[in-house]
Amino acid sequence: MSDTDEASGSGNDEPTYAECVLCRKPTEYPRSQKGITLCPVCEWQEAQRNACSG
């Protein structure tokens, strides 16, 4: 049951996530994360571009 409580964000200690620098959606990273933050979709797309750039 504690997993459900944590996932629902109950309480005031809810983490704040950084915005994706490309699409502005929430990322998996905290706001305190330094550097470029990307959401999972943009991270995947960026990895595809880099893998195919030869």
C-alpha cells in the first residue's frame, strides 16, 4: 500500500519535476537537476537521432 501512497503524491513533500527543454512536459528529473532535461519521449527521439547520425 505504501507504493500507492507515494505514487499518488499525498502529502506536502511532493517532488517537483523539471520541464523538458524541447516540449515543456514534465521529466523524470527533479528541478534541481543540472544540465539539459528531456522527457522520456524526447530522450528516446534524441537517442535515435544520435544513433543514426553516423
